[in-house]
Amino acid sequence: MILLATMSANAQLQHYMDSLSICKARIDSLQRSLDSLRSSNVNGQFFRLFAPVTFYPDVVESIMSGNKGKGKTSELDSIINNVLMQNYLKHPELIETTACKLQKMASRAESAPTVPVQRKVEVAREESFENEAALVSDSPVSLEIFKPNFWKFSGDYNLQFMQSHFSRNWYKSGDDNLSAVANVVLRYNYNNQQKIKWDNMLEMKLGIQNSPSDTIHKLKTTSDLLRYTGKLGLQATKKWYYTFQILATSQFVRGYKSNDPMVYSDFFSPFELNFSVGMDYNIEAYNKKLTGSLHIAPLAHNFKHVSRLNLATRYGISEGHHGMNDWGSQFTANITWAPTDKFKWGTRLYAYTTYSRAVIEWENTFSFAFSRYISAQVFLYPRFDDGVQKMPNHSYWQIKEYLSLGFSYSM
């Protein structure tokens, strides 16, 4: 202060202007450093390591070609590619998506038209209320309560053209042929998220053929299934349920063999109804690529009925009787494995035993999707039943398979 007092007015003004210049220079230097940070070249090389695990085809291409593919691969890119490749090989279950899916999502986002949003803002007139408390208390209040929907519906629909093969002792009917089959699976499940589940599944399959070698029947069936599975479960732990299961099985139309007028099966011939009490275990692993359930029932009751009396002995029922009852134990496994969008394996393993006879059924469906609506299927169905008539020179094992190509749709 003493120094400024001794300075002239011009000197004081010059001192003040110099201080402003120094301050401005400091601010400009800070601004330039921030701009340099903003314009630094960050190409996102490390993004793939910290983003959700994604399958990049260029990583595999670079590794397989010895880093001699398109363009030059830097040393840092090679290290990142090796890390990703080790992750793909050792932990494929961690892969959540692919680069192709991300590109499709990006293309859809870019194709969406960008329309500027214009909002009209109106200034409301300010009003004053003398008694706001009275106004609020006298205003009617409308309260709407929406009940959550605990039901979930889904279905699979297939129309396939196929080649079939049957063993000679197949328990219903069928001949080697080229034919068509329609298959519908409907699911209607209830889950109140409070330990109660009720699963319902209806399976309908009907295959027909026109065999030139058959002079008696213009059309006959190759596949015929009508099956309902119902489960009522009470949750015991996170994945275990106390379960009561109903399994009902029959078919739609009569079953014949080539050039044979005899009816080998029909609607309600046979008809099987199985009740069981046990535990269910829900399977969900590998990012929901492996799903399904296991039903273990130490106590089960099985009822078998034939409307056609002449078919009783063919299905293990005493001659002259329409039905039979027995008690035993049951095991059912329904599992679906879909490692990719193009391949799916669905399997059903059913076993029932009275400890004097046993039935084992193992249905396998391998689906190969070429597009959303076109797919090929391989169906393999071995079956064991020692409670039916045994054909000469054959065991109790039976087998059925077909290869088909056609239309499919899931919802």
C-alpha cells in the first residue's frame, strides 16, 4: 500500500493493466491444457476388455491367420486379441452377445428418423388460494389399482416334411416312408412370485403319409400324439418345489400298418393317466442357455385304458378288461439346451416302474434353424416297455426316428 501511494497515477494504472495481462495469460494456459486433453487421440483399444463379454469374429480371424489378416495388427491389438481368445475358449458361458447383433442394433438405431422435438410452453396465470388446505381436502382423489398378470403364454409351431424309420416291434404302428408332420406345443404357466407355480403344457403332433405300396389305406398316420402335462408346485427352496403332477396321453385317429386292415391304436386306445407326488428341480444355467426341470416322484399312480377291447393284451392289459391300475415311482426330465440361435436340443426322459414292469421313454429333438421360419429337425425316440407283448426275435426296446425340413415359428 505504501508503494502504491508513492507511485504516480499513470504508474498505478500501468501496474493494474500488467496484473490483468498476467491473469489472462494464466487462464488461457489452463484453457489450452483442457483443450489438449479433449482432443487427445483415444481410440478405445481397451474397450473390448471392460465391456460386457462380446464375441468378435475379427479376433478369431486375426489369431487363426497369425495376425496376417486385413491390415496391420499392432502389438497392443495382438495382446488384447489373445486375452479375448483365451476368454472365448475357457469361459464360453460368459459370452452375452456378438458383434453381428450389436451391428444390427446400431443399424436400426441409425435408420430411425431424427425429428426435432418441439414443445409449446405456455405460461400459466399465477393464482393465489386463500385456503389451500381446504382445497386439497375437498378435491376428489381417483385411485386405480392394477392387478399384475401372473400368467404367461408361449408356443411352438412346426410343419415339417420328413423321412421316417420304425423298428418292426414299434408299440403303435408305422412304416418307413416320406411324409409330413404338424407339431404344436402350447404352454400356459402361472407364477405369483410367492411360492406358487402352476405349469400347463399341451403337446399335439400328427403326421400323415400317402404310401403307394399301401393298397388298402389312402392315408395313414406316422406320428400321433396328444399329451397334457400339468404341475402344481409349492416352493421349498430357491430351485426346489413340492410338486403334484398330472400326465395324460392319447392320440387323435386310428393307427394302421401298410396293407393291413387291423386297427393297432385309436383315440383312447390306449389312454394313460399318471398322477405323481414328489419334488421338482428347476434348471437354469449358462445365461439361460440351459433350462428345464427334473421331476422326482417316489409315489405315482398309473391308469391305462383301451376303448377297443381287442387291443387290451397288446398294451399289457388283461384279456377281457378295458383298463388297469398300478402304483410305482416316476421320474421325468424336460431339458432344453440352446447354445446358439441356430441350434437347439430339446430332450424328454420319462421313466415309470412298478418294480415288476418298467417304461422308459427318451425323446430327442435336434433343431437347426436356417432362418426365423425355416428349420430342419432330427427326432430320435428310443423306448423300453416290458409290460407289452414281445414280438418274436425282438427285444423290449423300440426305436423311432425321422429327419424333417419345413416351417417353424415360436412365440
